[in-house]
Amino acid sequence: KAGVTQTPRYLIKTRGQQVTLSCSPISGHRSVSWYQQTPGQGLQFLFEYFSETQRNKGNFPGRFSGRQFSNSRSEMNVSTLELGDSALYLCASSFGPLGAEAFFGQGTRLTVV
Amino acid sequence: EDKVVQSPLSLVVHEGDTVTLNCSYEVTNFRSLLWYKQEKKAPTFLFMLTSSGIEKKSGRLSSILDKKELFSILNITATQTGDSAVYLCAVITAGKSTFGDGTTLTVKP
């Protein structure tokens, strides 16, 4: 079966702009969680959506938001981009809620200049 | 604040060696602990542990959780160059997922 698909794979944005990243989970999976990975901070949990509802949230500012559609596809939005938002953004999908076996996408590499 | 600490941060071994990677945690409302292998970009799932003392095994890899002492270990026997990767430990609590910084394993031929 098809894996988790993230688009775009690479993105360059300017400070102050906003960006939307997309994640299509494995068919049948209802949970999508988002992570930010940077060399300095490692892999950090952003939030989790399950059946279109945000169920869990990490310690990120309100500039980071997301949503999930009825087909389980999820989008993450970052507004007013800062240089420090440059990172690899990963999403993972699972059939069950956060904590179940999860499958990661290849990530979106965001560079803010 | 939830904390997950992995050790060692990096490890260099030769093919055929056995390695033990450690993950200790201090969290509230523990639900499960997961191990992942990250080679290029996407971490790949290895194990999910929820019960103390029950070993999970897959080929040369095995893992066990000690909920009393708050740690887990990942063992890899007869290492191969293909085992070279960053191994990540994540602890899932009632509200979120917390990852350790990972252990970078390098297996030399």
C-alpha cells in the first residue's frame, strides 16, 4: 500500500511569509501527527489530529496550526515565518491514536531566508 | 516537563559486534515507548513497548522496557553496516510525544 506522502519536499520562504505543508496518510489511518526536526532541538512533537480533531499539542507557539480533513489528509500552517522555523517537518500516520505504530513520510525541508 | 534521555549519543562498532542502546525517561502519564531507526529522512518504526519486562524481538533487534526504573534498552546483535543509523526513542504520554536526541550508530566493516 502507498506510504505517507508529504508535499512539497522542499520549500524556500522569506521571513514574515506563511507556509502550508500537506500530509496524506496511509489509506485507512485516522491519526496524523506532525513533528519538527532540527539539528539543535532534535525531533519535537507539534500536534496530532484524529478524526478531524486536534487531540494533542506540543509546546509550539500559535503561529503553528493544523487541520485534518474528512479523508484524513492533514495540513500544517506556519504563519509569520522566522529564521528559526527552518527545519525538516515530518508527519506520521497511524491507524490508532498517538502512541500506536506510526509510519513517517519523507518530510518537507523548509528553509526560511 | 517530560524528559527523554538517550545514551550514548554516538557509538562506533565493527560488524559482528553487539550493541545496547539506552533510553531513560521522566514523564507524567506514561502510555508507551517507541523505538525508531532513522537513516536518511523518514524514521522507520521498530518497536512499541507498553508493558514492563516483556521483550519485543525482530530478527537481530530486541527491546525491553522497565517501568519501575523508567528505562528501555534496544539491543542489536551481530551488527551489519546496514544498521548504521540514528536510533530514536519516543515516549508517549496522555498529551504528547517526546523524543530523545537519538543515538548515532556507525557500524564499520
